[in-house]
Amino acid sequence: MTETISPPEPGTARGRRRRRIPVPRLPLRFALPLAIVLVAVAPLVFADAYRLRVATAAGLLAILALAMNLLIGGPGEISFAHGGFYGVGAYVLGILTVGNTLSFWPALLVATAAGTAVGVAVGIPALRTRTLSFAIATLGMGLFLANVFGGWTSVTGGSVGLANIPRAPLDGIPVPGSIFVQSGVRQFYLVWLVVLVVLVLNVVVLRGGFGNVLKSIKRSEVLVESLGFRPGFYRLATFAFSAGLAALAGGMYAQYISFVGPDNFTIFTAFNAIVVVAIGGLGNAWGTVATAIVLTVVPEYLHALDDYRVVVFAVLLFVVLRVRAALGWRT
Amino acid sequence: MTTLLTAEAVSVRFGGLQALDEIDLTLAENEFLGLVGPNGAGKTTALDVLSGRRRPSGGTVRFRGDDVTGQRSWQLARRGLVRTFQANMMFESRTVRDHIRLGIQAANGPGAFRTLLRTFGRDVGRGAEVETIAERFHLSGALDENADELPFGSQRLLGIAMSVTACTVFPGVLLLDEPLAGMNDVEMSRALDIFATLRERGFSILMIEHNMAAVSRAADRLYVFDRGRNLAEGPPEVVLADPDVMSAYLGADLDGSELPQWTGGV
């Protein structure tokens, strides 16, 4: 038996290319109407207040995870400060609406803007680093922000937190599901409306030209800069945008729960969002939303397992990552 | 001919190493310059300084008469000075289409806000412009392949395609770092044809190259660097006949009296 050493096949480097199954990509014009219909009929299907609460909680996690997805799927950075930005949004909305300084909608806008501003302030020093160092830098910022929430008692209420945050004024808006359930259906629709908007933003930005620049920056800042782009500015803009979306999620959370306390905005909050994005496909917005739903709903069925739920999650994470690797889905 | 780009007494020091020692260089409008020299002569360092990737420790760089010393490469690219890189520097697991699209986006305006606004409009990656550029650089068949899996020659051409597309200020300057390395004869003649076309379109080109035959055929003038200094400058046939240049390449005087002694082991 003779073996010949053949030169690399044309079109391949070193001739070793694995066949990959492409990541399924449904164009937005088909996927979005489908998602809108699903959201619209969901309250009719699970027509009880408990399931609706779980579904709303899934939506809140989805918004935060989508904020993280923009950062991980674009410039490829992981931030542990997003729990803090989530908290900034929640506290700003809470402080403004509890004292009746502003009504809900302007307060939500201010909360989002505040998160963006804090994102710029954190991003300017932190973005001097990359990847692992960046994760650690943001970890420090996340810890700092969590301490501010717990320690700045005169403003945040300290460890007691802020209670009686008014909910979004939605009463009287006619919605189809309200025929079956009264309580919580408007909140469900509001939260999932925000999910859909943020989802579309994710898909358009990451698939479009801006995403092309971000994904190129992730691979070589030097090459991108040589074409006239300012990589640092793109990274900062993306980080601030992502922080603003996290603050929006926080504002939605605060009005839904009607209470904010320092325990909900730690680095573990950011960690949860990172896990959702990791399972969802690192930059895959639809996968992120699907994972947020699964990771909110599944624990509800596993109450009997108590702390052993963690084992189930570990196995789930392992299986998902194995399957993705077997399909050759790189991200 | 007007002078476009000049380096005046440019020096670069890395710790104890004088990588560039008061280098002078001028590139006139529509000129094709070759930059040659032995390994370690400082050619790439000079290109890094000219393209804004590295700040010189001394000296002045002028572009279109303005002092641009210390300006970043994004600033120079927006003024019409672009470069390619020595290594095959492609974006990993991104397609040829993505690369060309990035070049077009840079041409449409590389600012973040403008790019964000355009993201909500028509996708330049799907337009006819990408196909036209791919065809011009012999990449039509590979548009949806990953760029880092292309043959090296095609990767070089793609790098040139990106920078040339991004350059919208005319007359533009193109700095090429060993563009012909690793190319076969067909690819090399294609590349040289492309350079000729770019010159017809008004580009001025500075090319670092080790292939003496190719560079002396293509270039109007050659600069020879050795150990971070200007060694010679002039038309290729004159420069390459210079005894100093020959000795720099051989690493010793021609009579062999200073040939390096082999003192190592096996």
C-alpha cells in the first residue's frame, strides 16, 4: 500500500476542513411574525396566574440575556458588571417612581439612559483590557456597584431596599388574553413586547453591518483599524448599548416585582445571563431567548429535587455544548 | 510630480535595539516604490510608522504636506493611506464576502453612528458591488468560503481588495508588506497586473518585497535598508549593482574577508 503526500486541496488551508452543518438561520421576516403570534396566544394556552408569572419571569431573564448576547456575540467580551447595570436600571426606576418624581414611562427612559451612562463610565477604563482581563475588570465593577446598592442607604434603602414601586400603568388597555385571566396578562404582554424589540435589535445589529465590524474587531483590531474604523469607539458604543439594555431589563423587573433589594443585582445575576447566552449559542439571539425560557421553566418542575437541580443543569449544559460541538457549530 | 508621503529622520527604538535610525523616504504621487533589505533591516517597522501603527521615537512623517507623526492608523486610513500586512491576517472563520463588505462599509464611512444607521438599511454584503470587487481580485468563486481557509495567494489578494476598497480619498497611498510572498507564478502575475491597474487609477504604492526580480520589474525606484539605516536609493538597476547593497545581502564584503565565522555546534 502506497500513500502519496498530496498538496492541500485548492480552496483549503493545509487541506483540513471539517464539513459543518450550518447553523439554522430563519430570516427575520418569517421568524418575527411567528414569534409575535406565539407571544400573543401564550396567555390563552396557559391560562392561570402562576404559569403567567413564570412566563413573565422568563421574559425578564431574556431581556437581560439579550443585552449580554450583544456584547458576547459582537466584540466577544464577557461582562460581570451587567448585574450592576441591571441594578442601576431597577433602582433608578424605583427611586423615581416611588417618590412620584416621574411617571413610569419617562422614568423607564431615564433608567435606561442612566444604565448607558454608567456603562460608558465603566467601559472607558475596563475596555482597555480584553477577554479574561476584561471579565475580571468588570467583575470588580460589578462588586463595586453591588456594594453601592447595599451601602448607599439614604438613596437605595440599603439592605432593606425599596418597596411599593408602582407598576406600569397598563390598566384599561384591552388585551385578548384578559378574557381568560385578568391578573398579570398585561404585564406578560409588556415584558414580552420589550423582549421582541430587544430581540430584533440583537438580530439586526449582529447580522448587519455594525455586527460585521464588531465580529471583525473581535478577531483583529489592528486589521479593522487599518481600514479607518476606530475599534475602541465601536467597543465602547456596544458596551454602553448593552449596559443600557441591561438597565432597561432592570427597570422592567423593578416595576413587575414592585421591590428592589441589593441581593438581586450581584455578579451572579450577570453570571446567570452569561450562562443563558452560552447555552443559547454565543451571539444567537433566538437561542438566547429559548434558553431563557427553558432555564426559567425547568426549575419549576424540579422543585422536588431541591438543591440537586444544579446537577440537572450541569448535565443539560454539557449535553447542549456536546451537541453543538458535534454539529461543528463554531461561534 | 508632487510628493505625497515623506519620512524625515524617522527613528524607532525598542528597548536597547535601534530598529530604525534616522530613515528618510519619499513617495511621490503615482509612484511605485520598492523597499528591500535583509531580514531585520527595519522594513516592516518603517511601514508600521508610515501607516500609523507605531509611533516613532524621533523624526517626522508627512502626508500631503501635513505633519501626521503619531496619528493612528484609522486617522491615516480616513485620509487615504491604507496598508496590507505581512502575515496572512484574515478574520478567522469569516467569509470572503464579510471581508469585502467591511471594505465597502469603510468606504461608505467608518464612523460608528453612521455604520449603525446603515445597519438598518440595505445590506451591502448582498449587493452587486461585492461581486464586482471579488471578480476584480479573482475571488468570485470563493465569496462564501472562510477567508482563513483560502490559499495564501488569495488571502493576500483579499487583503489588498479590502484596503483598496476602503480607500476613498484620491490619490490614495497603498503600503504593501511582502504581498508576493507565498504566491505561485499565476498569482504573482495577477497581483502585479492588479498593482498596474491600481496605478492607472491613481494609487501610489510602496511595496516591501524579497523577490528581487518582481520588485525591480514593478518599481520605479528602490530603497534599500540595512540594520535600520538607509543604505541606497535609486532606479532598480543602479541600486542592485551597488557593491554596498550586494554586501548587505551577502552579509559580508565581496572579497569574503568579513564572512561571519561559524562558531556554533552541529
